[in-house]
Amino acid sequence: MSLVYEKEIQVTEEHIDANNHVNNVQYVKWVEEIAGEHWDFVKYKIDFPNDIWMLLDHHIQYKKQVYLNDTITIKTYPKAPEGIRQPRKVEFYCNDQLVVDSLTLWVFIDKETQKIKRLDSDWLNKL
């Protein structure tokens, strides 16, 4: 299975701001949503399907504007772990051009204890 998860979104009025393009905050929301969707898709392939990810750090670069009725393709994938931190890329494309690029850092949380749980450094190989 590929580590890349993707989906398409049609830009609607609710995504548009006063400048008539997709609101920057909307991209942040989509970053969090697609990370959760991807986890829901793969979580039963590892031994901790009930545990959760918590966002630790977020970097985003806006390259081009996207407008009403445009179609956005969102691609996300985890990168190699950095100790307890798990980097994740989220890329937004419109008309095959990268319009927004995001890198987030997550930590894995034991749902019962609410403490950070360290995953094996090769855990991505199990997906």
C-alpha cells in the first residue's frame, strides 16, 4: 500500500474569504482533516488503532491563490519519524500546480493515559 493518501475538494462559497480566494485558515483546517482521514484509513494495520495523534508544530507556505469552483487535489503522506515526532507533508494542487505546501509534526498519544507513546522507528513499513 502506498503511504500517499489523496482526495479532491471542490471550492465552494464557504471556503472563500473577503479577498475572493480560499481563506488561509481553511487550508489549515483541511491539513488537520486529511491527516485524520488518512489515519482512519490505515490505523488498523498497526497495533494501536485506538490511540491518537496530536499536532505539535505546523508550517505552511502559500504559493498561489485558489478561487470559487476550482478543484483542489490534496495529497498527504508521513515522512520518516524524528524520535517521538512524526512529520507529515500535505500538498494542495490546483490544475496540477502546487498551490499550498505544508509540513506538520505530530506526536502519538496513548488514549487511556494521555501520554506520548513512542512508535518503532520503522512503523511506517507496516502500513
